[in-house]
Amino acid sequence: MTASSTFATASVGRPQRISTRVAFFIAGFVMAAWAPMVPLAKARAGLDDGTLGLLLLGLGGGSILAMPFAGYLTAHRGCRWTIVLAALLLCALLPLLAIAPSAATLAIALALFGATMGTLDCAMNIQAVLVEKASDEAVMSGFHGMYSVGGIAGAAGMTALLSTGLGPFPATLVVVAVVLVGLWYAAGSLLPEGTERDGPLFAVPRGIVLFLGVLCFIVFLTEGAVLDWSAVFLVSSRQMEPSLAGLGYAAFAATMTIGRLTGDAWVNRLGGMRVVLLGGACAAAGLAVALLLPGWPAALVGFALVGAGCSNIVPVLFSAVGRQRRMPQSAAIPAMVSLGYAGILLGPAAIGFIAHWANLSWALASLIVLLLFVSASARYLKA
């Protein structure tokens, strides 16, 4: 056993669990606070849709490029140091996104914002793995549930601030204040140690890590597809009013959040293998309901089932990667997160490509096959 794992096992308790939840909340809160500012940033920098899309792709690319460094940094400097540094950098970068005057400035700010968010994502998941390994029960779903709660709070809070007439820059300062309060509360209980230090800076995922990463990729691909295409499907195929089409993703996000907040109890009761088995089947059935039954109410029910089914698969996969011994955690967890981000980035584009050659319904139906693969793969997960 390494020194870092000995420390984690001896020191983890309720304060460490709470601090981990706060870190996940901060990540979801800051990321979602950026979303309502996208149209304002587009108008301020004078961007067309294509240029904006490239800049947003840079955000995800920055995240993926930074993740291997994040694992190395966490292993050598510890979870607390890396999480606090990343959160403070986000507090500096978010206001910059609110005032970036040109495409070039916005591109640089977005790439740095993405790299910092990717660093925080890796560090908080490494902390989550260490905390769960030292616990007597599953706690990973609750951590990821707080990311969803943070996302809801960030999007709703920023939207409310902007709707009052407050400018983007002062609105981001309110967000920064909330983050600093949360960070001040949690920092003392974040783990000062990280994972073992013998891992390489870059490592190609292999064995069980690659397998778990592929499953993570599929689930995140599904999430990205629902995010970007559910509204289009509801309008074009179910004749829903465009002003209400966001209800599709809202149904998905609501059941995912509820599922994660209650997921630890289900994982403790059923075991991770059964949660993935039933979750993948539930998500696949939800898509089938949305695509096969007429009317938009059935589609909303279907998207809600997809959210419920997907909600606890990724937390179980992170728990599984924390148990494996094929790769050091400092390399394995960034690899998992990177593959997940790749799914979010590539998913919407892949669905669009298939929809171009067939139609949107067939494109979304391809996800059913992938989700059934996830469900069938549950037998290879350790309980």
C-alpha cells in the first residue's frame, strides 16, 4: 500500500465526503454558469455559428489535453492543492469570458477555461475514488449527483441574474463569490495527498481501463446526443412548439439528478453490476419509447427514462476503475474522464452525420444498440 492510500484510508470521514460533494458542486456550478453567457459572448465578439462552434470545440479540446497533466499533478501535489488551484483559476477565467472582446481573446479564454475545468474534473474524481475506497459503502453516485445539482443551480442562477438586467461581468462576480465561499468551507477537508506517484505523465488506456472507458464514452455520448438533439427531435418529429422543446433535456436532466442523489442506496442494495445492467436496459428502453410511440408526451417519458437509466452507470464505472490494478490511478482516472469528454464532443456530431445520411430517428436509434452493449457488459464488472 502506498503512503498516499494509507493516509486516505486513515483520514477519510464525513468532512471529506462533504468536501468532495462541494468540489463536484463547484464544477457543475461554474460550467453551467457559462452556458447562459454563450449568446452574449457570440454577439459581443461578432461570431457566426460556425466560428462559435469551433471555439466551443476548443473548450472541450482544452479539457482533454489537460487531463493527463491533472492526474500527474494530483499524484505529486495532492487532491487539495490541485482542486483549490483549479477552482481559483476558474474564478479568474469566468469573468474573462464575460468581457472577451474578440474571437481571438475568447478562443484563448475558452481553451484555458476548458483546461482548468478538465483539471478540476480529474482531481475531484481522484478524490472521490480515494474517499469511496476508504468508506464502507458506495458514495460515488452522490458525488456525481452534486455535479448535477451544481449545474442546475449555475444555469438557473446565472439566468436569473442576467434577467434582472445585471451585466455578464458583475453576474460572474456573484458566481465567483459563491465558489469562493464553497471553496473556503471545503478546502480544509480535501485530501492533502493524491494517488501513487509511480504513474507516467501520459498513458494509453489498456485492459480493463480501456473497457471501462469505452462504456463511459457510450454513456457520455448518449448524454451529449440528448443535450443537442432532443429538442430538434421533438420539434421536427413530434411537432412540439419550439419554445417548449427544452423540456426533453429537462426531463432527462431531472431524472438523472434524482437518480444520482438516490443512487448510492441502489448501488449498496443491488451492487454495481446490476445497476449497470438495469440502467443500460432502462436507457435503451427509454429511447425506444421516445422513438416508437407517437406524441411528444411519450417522448418526454422516454427521455426521462434515459436519464434515470444513465444516471448511475458512470459513477459505478468510476468506482470500478478505482478498484483495478492494471494502471495507476493517476493515469487511469484521467483516461476515463478523457474518453467521457470525447463522447460528449463527438456524440452530437456523430448523430448529425447519421441523421444527414438517414434521418434523426435512425441516428438516435443507433444509441439503443450501444446502450444494450453497456447493459450486457455489466457481467464483466466486479460487484
